[in-house]
Amino acid sequence: MKKKALVVLLAMAMVFAFMLSACGGGDSSSDEQVLKVVTEATFAPFEWTDEESGEIVGFDPDMMAAIAEDQGLKLEWVNMEFDSLIPALESDQGDIICAGMNKLAGDRADKADFGDTYFKSRLMLLVAADSDLTGLDAVTPDMKLASQIGTTGGDMVKQMQEEGKIAEGIVLNQWTDCYLQLQNGEVQGVIVDKPVGYEYLMEHSDIAKYVGEGFGEMEEFAFAVKKGNTELLDKLNTGLANIKANGTYDELLAKYNMESE
Ligand code: GLN
């Protein structure tokens, strides 16, 4: 009889242990959440898609990887159109925006919580290499300018059109499309963030050039999280402070040949 009771007890203990593991008592590493970082990856040197690996690479992925390591976070990157980024946070399709996004622009800070600034820069005007244009002030009402939809540059070319300063402000989904419009002579200029314009000119100085000075407000690039996600934002800000303090941030600026203004 005793033997039978022992076997029943042993069987019950095994069932209990199995139920415990099946109800989340499993390996803690498998419970670690992978955070989705959403971006628009035609914005080199901040982010672009590596042609061979298909990976999203650049300053932002390197910076966020260093922050994630410092804070024990796991990240995966998702590429989407720039004007889909904040809606992605709002609909829980993404956890973090890191996309050279200016936290001061428009109503963005009403819709998402932005972190500490990690880069400062202004906009610039790219024109064809043989253009006579000397800067944004020299643009005439018969001209067309391109920039990316949903960005500070995109808003600027639309505003210039509304004010009659240009015939048309063309806003496109990808920066590569904007450059193509310039190369094809469809537009007389592209308004783009200075470090991104410089990166483009590194390989296209035969067909384009930068004219005039930087313009628009001094932009402050920051990562962002869904409104109210203070815990995650605090981790990201702490990680940023730590990689600035330990020299990693400056090494990344040098790696991408960039200097925050
Ligand atoms: N810095 C600009 C903005 O915040 C452009 C960003 C981008 O195209 N990734 O709107």
C-alpha cells in the first residue's frame, strides 16, 4: 500500500513541476522582451540598409546597441516610412524610435516621449553640381524643391510652396527618391539634414553640391518611446549618459565622421 502511495505522490509532483514550467516559470532568458526600434533607413550615416546583409546599420544602430548593452536590453530594428514612426509607437507596433528625429519639431513631443539629445544639426540645400544657385535665399518661384515626407525638410518645402516662394515642394517617402529627382533635373534642390547631405556628397560630388549655410532651427535628435513609458526612457537616457561618459559616443561620432553642432 505504502509503495502505491509513494508512486502516486511522485507522479503528482512531476505533474506539478511540469505545470509550473509551462506557466512561465521557465528560463528567464526566454522571457526577456526584445524591444522593437523603428526607423526609416535611407538616412545615412544615421541609418541605412546594408546591401549585402540587409541589416540596418549606421550611427543610430551602433549607438542604440551600446546603450542596450549598458542597460541589458535586447533590440531588433524595423524599417518603415518616416511619417509612420510615431503612429507605430502609439499603436504598439514599435517600442523605440531612433531615426535622427528632431524632438523639437511640431507636435511630436505631444505624441511621444523623447529622450535626451544625442545629436544637433541644421538643414542644408543640395543642388546640381552645375547649378548657379548660391543658397536657399536664391531660390525663385518657378523652381521645385524636394525633401522627405513628414520631416522638418518636408515641412519646409511645403511651407515654401504655400508662401509662393517655390512652384512646388515635392515630398517623397525615401531620401534616395529625393536625390534621384535632383539627379534627373526634376527638382532644383533637395532640403536635407546637413550630416546626411554631406554623406551623400561623399559619393556624388560629381553631380551635386551644397550651397549656402545651414538653415532652419538647430535640431535636437533624440530617441522616443510611447507616451508614459518612463521606465524605458529612463534606461535609454541612463545608457546614453554612460556611453558619453565612457567615450563610446565620441568613438561612434568619429567612426561615422560626424560632429554634433
Ligand atoms: N531630422 C529630420 C526630422 O526630424 C529628418 C529626420 C529623417 O529624415 N530621418 O524631421
